[in-house]
Amino acid sequence: MAALGITLQRLTGSSAKAAVPIFVLLVLVMMLVPLPPIALDLLFTLSIGVSILVLIAAINIRNFKDFIAFPTILLLTTLLRLSLNVASTRVVLIDGHKGPDAAGKVIEAFGQFMIGSNITVGIVIFIVITIINFVVITKGSGRVAEVSARFALDSMPGKQMAIDADLNAGVIKQEEAKERRAEVSQEADFYGSMDGASKFVRGDAVAGIMILVINLIGGIMVGVIQNNLSFTTAFNTYATLSIGDGLVAQIPALIISTAAGILVTRVATEDMFADQVSKQFGGNSVALGIAGAVLGVLGLIPGMPHMAFLGFASLFGGLSWLIKRRVTKEKVKAAEIAASPVARAELGWSDVPVIEPLCLELPYRLIPLVEKGDESDLIKRIRAIRRKFISEIGFLTPSVHIRDNLQLQAETYRFLLYGAEIGRGQCLPDRLLAIQPSGAEQIPGIKVTDPTFGMPAIWINPSQRDDAISKGYTVVEPAVVLATHLDYLVHKHANELLGRQETQDLLEHFKANYPKLVEDVIPKVVTVANLQRLLQLLLEEGVPIKDLRTILEVASEVAPKTPDPIDMLQPVRMALRRSIVQKTFNDSNEFTVVGIQPEFEGLIEQAIGNNAIAPDGVIEPSLARLFCEEVMRGIDALEADNLPPVIVTTSRCRLTFSRLARRVRPEAIVLAMSELPPGATITYRDTLCKQTGKS
């Protein structure tokens, strides 16, 4: 087939794309145009050669990808044989009365070789070969291809998910992931095509029997009626031609069917088929020894052909002894090598594991949430969360790497930050989470706590959705539960996600719009390390860093006096005060807050001294404990009235109080009085640490 394609390409001077269509057209033309006997000899020989070539190629390939065009080649070779059958039938019926060589030497040789002196034996042999091809080889290989195609389709989602997991984990690159996805798709297409192509071979076998009968009956009628041959002469002549014509078509079909069976039944490895057989039988001396012993026992039974049985028993026994001896030598050599002192291989940087900044680990029950890859609802929601984070906070978080963890409980997931767990929760993939409002009527389900905010919730069946919504519950899907939890953790740990690489990438992005500002400030006035620390301090208190222009301008003014990022923090916050206040109170100009007793602020200011924040150990533990208890009481009072958890203090104490308050209530927001708008109406809901003033 390949040789004919190359020949056609050279003769026509066309591209390789035109060679195959021209070949198909020529095959179809052969059904209509009479061919001389010499042309039939050449084409039948080509058909046999191509079938042998396909068989050898099928044996020597390592993977189906090496012979992905086999189903199409099987179709074309079947079409070639049928075309030759039509052409040879025309010659047999027209010129068959001239003798057995009327349709060419190839048909004559096959007919006389198989028939010998008995036409009945020749017909039986032809039918047996056709049945072997039709019933055994073709049917079996077709069934294997059908089952393989079904398994390939069933396993495709899991393989696609494994590829996406490797891609998200950074094990493979985007190009390799595309190649592996294409390979998974090709595997299913290949076995599906093989299942369909095997039907062509089965049809070819049936057509071979019918063509034999037609040639025999039609030839006898033509020979007796038109050419005045006797019945015996006509039967002998046309039987020889019909059987030869059938065999010269069925033998290539048998070879092609065998190649198809080998191709679909072998397991893809890095070894060729011959290497697989050699390794698996060559390493099993016990099987050869048992087989030799059984043949030896049979050879000793009276009446058995002793020479044949004992001869092969000796052969198998000798091979078993040689293999066992070789294996023993290899084991001894391996033991000597293991015992001898060898230089230990040096470790390289490739042995150092790379920890992903942000990772989601799923148990086996939650894997279906991401098995569709980029089309999964959870993946889409994670992408939307990152996009929302960029618009709200102002920098690109690292990708969320998703991987399976079979050690987790069946319905428990967890988030990791640089390899350490920062949050986990329970998720039931076949249910919905109904978050229970206060005072709502109980509904049946599995009672749990919302993993993000700790609110009471119930896992319900999807059929209960409408009933739960009507009773005031907030009903969300499993993917929304994980996505909401991730959104909360990303905002909470934003300062840790902003590393040196992210800071540099942020500067490169910002430099496109403000090249002069970045060039003048970084690193001449403010180093990248100090800028990173300043941005982390802002993120630590929930302040967005979208306005990088203002941050750089203020930092460049403060840095020559005090390069410490902590000292730069308050001036930068003053420049960003509008954004901070709007993020906390929205557009309202009336603020209800919690204040701090002035006497207590005076004590903390004395402890701080000239620093921007109180050094460790300066504040007495009793004062710190009193303040934390008061913060919890004050924040609870604000949240009870659905008010923002805001504490107002002086600029010098603000950072110290913020650190202390967020230890017990991470959602606490501590603002300096100077950060509030001048014309705002401020209402104090409560005052913390009143005991200090009384004492």
C-alpha cells in the first residue's frame, strides 16, 4: 500500500495528500475496466505483499499510536481485494474455457497447489480457511476492539482529570497536557474505528464464499452452454480457477485479520511484541520444565509416538535448565554488585520537591467535581474567584493546584498554603448545603457547620431545595461550598500569597503604564523587599493594593527619612484613607464605631515610645488580656446590630491595637481617628477598657 502510494506520488508529481485519493479511485476503476492476466498477477502479488508488510508492522509496533492509520489501511486492502475479485471474475467467466491459466499464473498456481488431484478437497480447504478467518480471527478481534473502545470511553474522564491534576501540580507543561489529551482521544477513536473496520473483513469473508459459488456455477454454465465444453471439463477448469481466485484473495485477508488481532489484543508497552514474548517466556523456567515433564510422561505411554514426544520433552527440559542457570548467574552477579562498595549517586536539584503556594486536596468521592477539567463547575468558580480577587485586592494570586489525597476521609477536603493546612471542610457531592437562618424551621438532613463562617447548616437532598428556600434557607451546591471557602481563605491569607515573585510581576505589569515612577522609586529609593513588606502589611489588615501609584509615591517620600516598612505604613494608609473607609462603611457618612478609653491609650503610647508598634514584651500581659476581652465584647455588640466591627483609636496606637485585636477577632478593623473623613458623623457604640479610667 505504501509502495503503491509512493509510486503514484512520483508518477503524478502530486503531493502525498493526492496519492491516497488517486489510489482509491484506481481501485474503484478496476471494478469497471477489464484487466489483462498479467495485470492480475501483479496486483494479486501486490495484495499479498501489502498484507505481509502490514502483519510485520503490527508485530513490531510498541503502541497503537505507531500504527494509527491501521483501520483505514484495513478498509483499503479489503477494497483492493474485492476489486481484484470483480476483475478476476470477469476474466474467469470470459476466458476460463481456455484453461487454468486464463486468469493469470497466480490464480492458476494457487488453484492447482491447493486442489492437487482432488477438487472436493480444494473446496473444503477454501471453506475451512474462510471460516477460520470469519468465525475465529475476525470475530475475536472485533469483539476485543469493541470492548477496548468501551473501556477507553469509560476511562476517558478519569484520564483527563489525571492530566489536569498533573498540569495544575506543575508536573507537566501545557504542550504536554495537550498531547496527552489528544492521545487519550485517539485511543478511543482508534479502538472504535477498529471495531467498525473488522466488519469489513467479515463481509469480505462472506463475499469470498459467494464469489466462489458464483464463479463455479457461472463458469460451468458459460463453459457448457456458450463454449460447448463437457460438464466434467467445465467443472474441473472453472473449479480450479474459482478456488485459486478465492484463495488468492482470502490468504491476504487472513494475514490482515491476524495483524488486526495482534494489534488490538496486545498491551501497549515500551517493548515490541517479540520482545514481550521473549521476556515473559524466557524468564519462566518452571513453565518450560513442567511442559517438558508432561510431554515426557506422554512419550512413555505405549502406543504414543515416542520420538516426537520425547524429543520435545528433551527440548523443553533443556531450555528450562538453561534459563534457570542464566537467572541464577544474574542473581549472583546482582548480589555481588550490591555487596561491593559503589559510589553513591550524588543528589541534584531535581530531588528537591517544589511546594505549591496554594493547593486543594480532594478525597476520592470529591474527584468527580473536577473530572471534566476546565469545563468543571468547580474549576470555573476557582477561576472566577481569582478574577474577583484581582479586581478587589490588586494582584494575581498563584494558581490553585488540585490533587487527590486518598488518605483524607471520603468527604473531607483541605486547602494547603505552602504545604501547610489552612482550612478543611466536609462536602457531600450528591447533596446541597442549606445554611440555616436564626429561628428557621428545622428540615431533615445531615446537620453540620458551614466550613467558611461556622454557621449552622444542613446537607439536604436535591429534591428538598424548593422546600428549604421557602423556609428561608440559603441553598448552595457542593462546588459553591468549596469555592466560598477558598475565597475566604485567599482574602485571609493574602499577605502570605504575595511573595517576592508576585511583587516583581506586579511591578512589571504596573511599569507598562507608569514606567518613570517605577524607574525612579524601585530600587533607588525603595527596595523590592521593603515594598513587598509594605504591601504585605496593608494586605494583613485587609487594605487593597490596587492603587500602587499612590503607594509608591508616598513610600518614595517617606523612605529617605525612615526606610522601615512599618514606619511607611501609616502615611500610606492616610493616602489610601478614602478607599479604606469606603471599603468598610460603603458610601455612608455616619459611622457607628467602638472607641478606647483615653487613659488606656495613654498607657499603650508610653509603652510604644517612639516606635510605630509596641515591641514584644513591652505591654504587660494583664493589659493585653484586658484589651482582648474588651475587643470580643465590643465586636459582639456591633455584630449584633449588623454593624461593621470597627474600633477607632489614635494614629500612634492603631497598629498595636490592630495586632492585638486580630488575635482574638480576625475580622476586627482598627482605624485611626485621622483616617475618618472630617465631616463624618461618628457615634460611639461602646468604649473599651473603661476600667482603666476608673482606676
